[in-house]
Amino acid sequence: MEIGNLVAIVTGAASGIGYAFTKFLLQNNVKVALCDINIKQCQSVANEFSKIYDSNNILALQCDVTDQDHFEIAFKSCINHFKRLDIVVNNAGIFNESMENWESTMNINYGGVVRGTMLAIKYMGAPYGGKGGTVVQTASIAAFLPGAIAPMYRSTKRAVVEYTRAIGAPASFEHLNVRIMALCPGFVDTPLIKDHTPDQYLIKDFCQLGKETMDKFPVQTPDNVGKALIEILKYGTTGDCWIVENNENPRPANMPNVPY
């Protein structure tokens, strides 16, 4: 698929993997609506990119993926501004296993993906008058790893994989004309893995265990994940889930487990 001159929405665009996604989309002449709950940081990133790329191709929007109405406003704003929508990247995610905030992990990591996908279908799907498009979810290699350290995070990412395979099935594509895929990064050098604290865990002793576990795996750059997004946009098939790790090219994720 040729992606130049298309329009994309990226959630969680103001930092980490979302920042890399935005950068590589812009490098490939895709217009991008950067969506983030932190509008100040989002606008700052948009301003930064505007110094490098055509500012007419960049739009900063505040977006709460847990709020259906707020999320939909972002879609409408993007379409009103760019006059089309072709790609939706459901990337927003958090890590919090605590008694106080576990619901946020479920609501953002899985609920936000489902909301974003349903809105993408509403605004791009053939049954609703759309011209078709592509949705990419940010899952994680954690979806395939064993262990009890992060049950909320792991289960939401596994749910994203299963949801993508189901709603992205060929029969759905034939009806909706929306290609739906997932990208499952290995460990990435972002604040999400750097800034873990005991308060983010249900069992606080698991914080150190989590860090020790992550230290066993190679960490890749966000840019490698950004490059992988472009590759699967160009060559991926609906329902595909791709693993990207070790600063290598993405590869298909074989179910039920990735051998380690």
C-alpha cells in the first residue's frame, strides 16, 4: 500500500512509541493528527515537528481515549482539518497494576483500542459511507510472555492481540474495507519501562523483579518500532499481528506462544 499523502490519527503521540510513529509517518509524507491527553506536551511536539516537516501536515489534538465523546471529537476535528482519514494508530497505553489504578490500565490499554477501532470503522468503514482505511494497534510482546509480574498489562495486551485477530479477520475486511493489524514491540527504551515504581504494582515487591526481568531482554529504540509501523502499513495483511524487537525488522507473531 502506498501511504504518501494519506491522513493518520495517532493516540499517545506526545512521547515514546507514539512520538516515533508520528515522526516516521511524517517522514513518509503522511499528514498526522497527534492525539494525547497531555495537550501541552502534544502541542510542543507538534511545534517541534513543524520546524522539520510541513506544518500544514500536522495537527495537535487533546484526546482522552477513555471518553467516547471526547475521542470522537478528535476524529471529527481531524477530518474537518484534513478533509479525510485513512489510518488510525491506537497507541495510547499505560502501566499500572495497583489497587487504586488498575481500572485505568484496562480502560486505556484495551478499552481505548476498542473505542478507537470502532470509531475508525464508523468514519472509514464501507457500511457507514467511508472509503476504507487501516487501523494499527500497539500491543506488546508481553502478550506472549508467561509470568505473574504484570497481569493487568499482560492481559490487556493479549486482549488487543485477540481482538485484532478477530475483528481483522478477512470476512470482516470484506464487509468493512478496514484493514486491522497489531504491532507487538519487545522492550523499548521509553519512560514506560524506565520509570517503574513500587506504587504501580499490586505486589510492591514485584517492582524490582519486573526490572530484573526486563534486564534479561534486549531493549530497542522507539525509532525501530516507528520503522516497523511503516513496513506493516505498506505490506501487512488484515488480522496480522507483528512482533518487533532487538532493533530488527518486524516478524509475524505465531500463536499461541512466542518461543523464549
